Amino acid sequence: SNPIKSAVGKVVDAVSDGGPAPKAEIPGVPNSEPASLEQPTEPREPLPPKPDQTGPDTGSPTGEPTGAPQAAMAQTGAFLTSAQGVRLRDTDHSLKAGPRGPVLLQDFHLREKVMHFDHERIPERVVHARGAAAHGVFRSYGTASNVTRAAFLAEGAETPVFVRFSTVLGSRGSADTVRDTRGFATKFYTTEGVYDLVGNNIPVFFIQDGIKFPDVIHAGKPHPDREIPQAQSAHDTFWDFVSLHTEATHHTLWNMSDRGIPRSFRMMEGFGVHTFRLVNAEGATTLVKFHWKPKLGVHSLTWEEAQMISGVDPDFHRRDLADAIEAGAYPQWELGIQVFPDTPEQMFEGIDLLDPTKIVPEELAPVQPVGLMELNRNPSNYFAETEQVAFHTGHLVPGIDITDDPLLAARLFSYLDTQITRLAGPNFAQIPINRPHAPINDMLRDGWHQDAVHRGVAPYKPNSLDGGCPFHAGASEGAYVEVPLEVSGRKVREAPASYADHFSQARLFWLSMSAPEREHIIDAYTFELGKCYEQAIKERQLRVLANIDPVLCREVAQGLGLPEPAPSEPLADPAPSPALSQVGHEWPADGRIIGIVADESCDLGVVGAVRQAVLSAGMVPLIIAPKGGMLGTMPVQRTFLTARSVEFDALLLAGAPMPGKDAYGARDAKAGNRLPDEPVDPRVTLMVQEVYRHAKAIGGWGTAGQVLAQAGVVEQAPGVVVGGDGEQVLRDVVGLMAAHRVWERFPTAADVA
Ligand code: HDD
């Protein structure tokens, strides 16, 4: 007996409720279906959900459980139905007057199917349209409970979270690895209601006042006439804006640094950017800045890698996050706070805490860990969860309050407002992914997409008809109580004097960078300004760079072929902040991708042992061979045709794969791509050259020296390990990966160091 068949039989029985069997004779309808309607296979049970996927919480809009969430699983019932539950006999042919006749308007299934399809899209987010998300859990250490009464920050509290990472400028289908800021938005489903921490991977922002947000985004988005370029800042309008708005200098410098091209969402820091006000159980207040610290460290791509990946795998970051979670390599971040006294000035060590273009260096105010977040579950439906999740800086819980940062003020309006267009109406909090895990007892009623069936007759207060319910809560019953701060002042459209400092912290960032990081910044400015057409914009931006650092300004000016301007104000002399540099730290190599090049001529026993050792070290080995299928007993994951170096964090060569008929592919050979005197497959040589240029570790044994020779890589070069013992080579390579890159391989001009 076929288990699948008998299981389906049960489903059929359950669905048909003991009714007629599927093929029972219906009067006037022939029992045997026309050949064209025959199903290609027997009905099979649908694939079970992957272990890493379950749906969002499916509490009802009023907070009550709705019953079996699995009942809502798609494609699980035996029969296709219309949206009205009517079983359908055919979904491939419109109802026609004869096989060659006109289609009939009375075809309700055709009309419903096409009507629904026509409305499948909703407007993409006006910014941060491109994103990827995951579910997880936040476990609090309790170390913040002296400064906040927030229940999810109490000792031992475990809170479900949903995190969405994003780029800012690109459209929904744009590439992941563009140079841009990354969004890092976390929804905490706390017992006291939803708290959203809507941050970025860069701790400062382009503008000091939210009223300029439409301007900076209009400047960064594609030009309005031709709608190009997509998902990038390397164009005239962006540089026009930031060179005119010098408060953007600090954020722009971060974007031009390696922070603008992260290696993975799993390897980014997150920042709340604004200063927030925490309130403890006694009502005492503290000012804080939030930080997410990734356990895997902060790592970036090189610019060439980022550009290549945009073509080779535009979904690189999205895939990386989902693959890691599916493989059980759950990414983790520690949440930390920098703590400042809540003084009337709201300044710390001369830094204006209300200015979102300023950081407080960690050396001045250490980041104190308050909990650990782990992402452990992929969404099961992109649209339902990742697309429809609605974050809002105004989703606050008791114990967390806002400050008067004028950038934050505009956000408090914008995030609520934008959902009305994006999610079509005011009831977006009822969409499953947005539902709080706390009981809802609101008096909001009706509107588009109202899912709740509210009972009672008195959605107003005070009332006597519904027994006076619901009642107000006091602070002791967990009510959100705003901090009763004194407010006074003249109504003016002005910024405080402290907001006029636009360069000192950009200089602090530059001075904190290592030589290769500075070189990357110079290259990035030179590339981006080199893509601008207007000479006046390039010259104006060079004047901005002169106020950051003379070396930066000179190098970029030289690259652009323009004169180097002098600074317009005296340069500040801040102490560097080592915490800002990505160089000089050691990190676990968990979850890294190791390419292993091998063919039949290699000792496959050694390859197998190395592959196993990579797995045991918590990394992902990908066997790259001339053709697909199996290499000995190992599955081949990439061929020389499908592999590209940018996918790997390090490359191992188990020998020198000879160019053969298979290695080149008949088409390559026909096209005359083959060079006459290559002993090694040139696609492997190219891979080695790229990995070398991108400063990644290379290991080899056996005849691997031949590959290096053909690639022009000397065996003594930094980060190249050649030896007789494959497993020892791997250990050395893993050691090199702790620093992420072989930094000394990046060429650096002497005056940059
Ligand atoms: Fe914003 C989305 C982060 C300033 C207006 N923002 C959005 C997202 C992130 C940020 C991560 C994506 C959320 C998601 O995944 O759904 N935004 C920031 C940070 C800012 C910032 C860290 C400065 C510190 N944003 C900002 C300002 C305004 C907005 C000043 C408006 C005045 N942001 C929006 C928005 C979006 C948004 C238009 C688009 C989609 C959405 O909100 O839900 O309301």
C-alpha cells in the first residue's frame, strides 16, 4: 500500500466529508475527462513546511487565538476551489463557445482569477523597498532594569522578534550589494505591546531635521526624467545635495567607507541612531543610544566584489540570511546601550545628544550589553511577513520614551502615515505579522480591511452601556505614561548653534580608519564623483573633503584630475576611536563559505577529509569541479561554469585541474576563448586571481602550485598557504580568516597610512 496515496485518501475523505467520491458520475458530464485535462501525476501530499518555517503569530485582531493556524496553509486541501470555496474542475481553459469560439464573460473563474492577479502588487516602500527578514527571539540579561521598567528588558525575559534588513535607495527588485546604508528594523512582540527599534547599520544620519527627508531621498533616488541610476548614490543629484547640505558629510563618509558594502546582514552592526529616554520603575530617566553588536563581527565586501555580486547573485544578502538560518547557523547580536545622564542640556562630553549626525565614541561611553537576539526562523511567505510588516518609531512600550531630536519627530509621523498608502488603510496592525502578542482592547473601529468582528455597542468612553469597559490603566497596571517634562520656547524655524559643526566627527571617523580602510574611502569618493557629470558638483564636494582631511581631499582630487582646494575652516583634532575600524580584531569564522577546487586527478581522500573539517569548524564547504554530479563520493556544488570567486570567503586548491574538453565546455572552445598554452583551467586561474585581489585567504596542496604560478600569485605572498597536508593548510586558512581579510594585501599609498 502506498503511504502517500492512503494519506491523500484521508485528506480527500476529510475534505469531502463523506460525500461523493471525486470522480462520481454527474448527470450530463462524461465521467472520463478529456485528455487535455488529465493530471500529470497522482495527487500527492503537499511538501511539509520546512523546519525553519512557520507562519507568523495568528492571534485574531482582538488578540484571541483563531484556532488551527495550519488550516490556513496554502495548497494543502485536495481540491482547488474559487475564493468562495466552490470546487473547480479546470483552471487551464476559459469557458468558450466551442473550442475555437469566443470566451464567455459568464466564466466566473476566469474573471475572479484575473481580477485577483491584477491586484497582487502593493506600492513598495518609498524608502527601504528592498529587504529580507527573519523571526527570532530576544533574551534579556536584565542589566538594563535599573534604567528602564520595560518588561522585555527585565532579567530572563524572552521576547519573540521579527527583524527586517534592507537597503535604502533601491527598488524592490534591485541588487543587494550596492553601496548604501542598510536598514536594521526590529519588532519586539513584548508582553506590554509591540516595541519597534527602527535603526540602520550606520549610527548617524544625513540630515538633522526630518523636514529635509523628502529632499535627501529625492536627491538619492534615480533621476526623475529617465529613472536612472537604480540603487546607487553615484550620480549628480545625490552629490549635489550632500555637497550643499554639509551636515550630510559624516553619514556620507560612512557610506563611502567599507560600512556601505556589508559582507552579510549577519555581519553588520545596528544603531538606533537617535538618543532615547529610558524611564525606570521609580520614574527616573536616563538618555541612551542603542547598539546591535553582531557575534560574527563587522565585515564588508570589497567594492569590486560588491559590483560583481550585483550581477552574479543580486540576491546575495537575502540568500545568505535565509541559507544560514536554514542550515541552523543562527545569527546573533547583542543589544547594548550607551548611557548618559538626562541633564537639561542633553549634552555629553561636548556632544549634542539630540543631533543625529553625531556619535558618542564608545571609548567615552562604553556599550553595555543588555540582551542577546538570535534569528532562528525564516518567514514562510515573503509577502505576508517581510513585505507587510510595518515598523514605526512610535511603537513604544512603558519604560522607553523619545527625545526632542527633530529628525525623530518627523519619523513619529511618517511611519504611521506611510502605511495608509502602502497597506491600504488604517487597520494594518491587524495583519498577522503586525499583531501584538499582548491583548488588544482598543476602540478603533471599521475602515478598510477591518478583520475584527467587534462585539459590544459602546466603542466610546465614558460609557455606561458596555459596563464602562474598558477602563484606564495606571502606571502600576502597566500603562504607558509619558515623562512629564517641562516644555517652553519661542516658535521658530531654527537649529541650535551646536548643529553647525558638520566636520569634526567626519574627521574623527577618518582618523580612526586603518590605511587600507582609508584607501577604500578614497577609491569610493573617486568612483562616485567620477560618475557625476557636473564639474561644479565635483569641485564643491572636494571643498567638503578638504574640511575632513587634506590627504583624502588631495587623493580624490588627483583621481578626478582636479585641483585640490584648501579647507574653509580649521580642522578639528579629535582623538581617534579604535572601535570604528573593522581592522585589528579577531572574529569566529562560523558560517563562512569555503570553496574547494578539485577534479578527478586530486587525492579525493584528502579532499573529503578537508571538506569534513570545514563542516566541523562550523563553515560551509562548496566543492567546485569541472562538471556537475559526484566527485568520488562527494556532491559537486559548483562547476567551473557556475562558480565565481565572490561567493567564497576563502579558496582551497586540492591540486591543479587540467583544462579538458569538459573543463572548457564545447561552446567556450568554439568561441576561441581558449588560450593555447594554459596548463590549468583558466576559470580556476581567474578565481585565484580574484580571490587574491580581494585579499582573501588561499590554501593549496598537491599540484596547487601550478595554479598559483599560472595566476601570477607567489606562494610566499601574505595569506597564501601551500603545504603537503591539506588539513594543516585548512587550519592555517581558518586562522587567517579570523581577521576577515588579508589586509596587508590591499595596496596603500604611503601618505594614506
Ligand atoms: Fe526611515 C522606512 C530607518 C529616517 C521615513 N526607515 C525605514 C526603514 C528603516 C528606516 C530601517 C525600513 C523599515 C522596514 O523594514 O519596513 N529612517 C531610518 C533611520 C532613520 C530614518 C535609522 C534616521 C535615523 N525615515 C527617516 C525619516 C523619515 C523616514 C527622517 C521621514 C521623515 N522610513 C520612513 C518611511 C518608511 C521608512 C517613509 C518607508 C516605509 C516605512 O517607513 O514603513 O516612513
